[in-house]
Amino acid sequence: MFIRKIVFYVYFCPQIGISEMGTLYLVPTPVGNLEDITFRALKVLKEADLILAEDTRTSGILLKHFEIKNAMLSYHKFNEHQTVDRVVERLKGGETVAVVSDAGTPGISDPGFLVAREAIKAGIEVITLPGATAFVPALVSSGLPCDKFCFEGFLPQKKGRQTRLNALAEESRTMIFYESPHRIVKTLEQFKEVFGFDRPVSVCREISKIHEESVRGTVEEVLEHFKKNEPRGEFVIVLGGAL
């Protein structure tokens, strides 16, 4: 009887005493309207053992709205290298971890890449949920070709900025950039110098929020608009490629 029990556990219960690894979820959050979050995203956030948040204060507002009270840990570009090892160990221990940024999809100009890479190296399952990201609606509503495009995100603020712009001067695909309200005019002025005053452009701001706006025209026309109207909110610039 004793021998039979041993055989049973070996063949039919191979996982007993063996710790299974957890799962890392990259969860998109709304870029504006809270109704843009998916049912699946809410389910993952409610069931996660830990939520990694770019800013716990910003994510706290979202979680409170949906009555989610799970533990949060701050995870941003200034501490991600110090945090990632601890997170991977928790994942190895079987915990479920969800990563969120302040808005949009983690890893797209936001923290998320490093923890995903290290989790993959450790053999942990990484699942990214489909959902909100700012550049897709900006691109699709721009009126510019969106079958082929390149995403540039934020340009370097100082070193390498002009070099990067010069490298894109002959890019034929539609280009997408992120920009802050404080630099949008300067960026458009640089675009005028590098790409030409008549290059088509669409500038979107405050996507899915109350004051959402798209300004379309040539680089010169859109530049003049924002010189006359104070730029506010977060911007996505969609620039036509070279012909």
C-alpha cells in the first residue's frame, strides 16, 4: 500500500511541492476618459497580487474609481533598475503582477520594457492586454497615410535632438512624435526648418478628454495656430513623410 501511494504521487501529482511561476501582465489604462478601460483590464487589476504603478497617486485615482484596493508599488524610470529584481523574484514565487503607467500602454514611452525583458529571461509568462494608447487614435484621425508609419515617441530634449531630426528628413513613412505643451512650439519650428514649411501635419492634444482637439494643416499653419493659442495638455504630432 505504501509503495502504491508513492507511485501515485510521482505519476499523478508531479506538481505537488513544486512552486509554479506567476504571470506578468502589462495593462493599458485610459489616456483620458475612464470609460476607455476594458473589462479584462479591470479583472486583471482586481486579481493581481501586486500592481506596479508609474505614479501611485495617479493610478490610485483610477483604482479608487473602480474600487480596486490591491497593493501598489511605485515603478518609474528613476527606480526601475532597483525594483525589477525584487519583482522578478515575486513572480518566480507564483505571484501575479500587473504593470500600469500613468496613461496608455506600459512600455510605449513609459516604464514597462525592463521588467518585461527580465521576466522573459527568467522564463515567466508575459501577457500584454490590448487597450488604450495615445498615438493610434491620433494617427488614424490625422488624415495622413497610416498603412506604414514609424513611432519616434519623445525626441531627445538636448543632445542628439538635431541629429535625430536630420536623420528623419528623408523618411517616407508617416512619423509620430510625443511632445509636451512647453516644447510644442519649439518642436514645430524645428520641423519647419528640417522638413519644410509645407509638410502636412496633424497635432492632437488631450485625446479622449473634454478638450480634445486636432489641428491639421501644413507645419507653418499649425505652428502659427499654437503661437496664437497657448498650448495645453499632452500632444501627439503626426507628420507626413517625404514624397
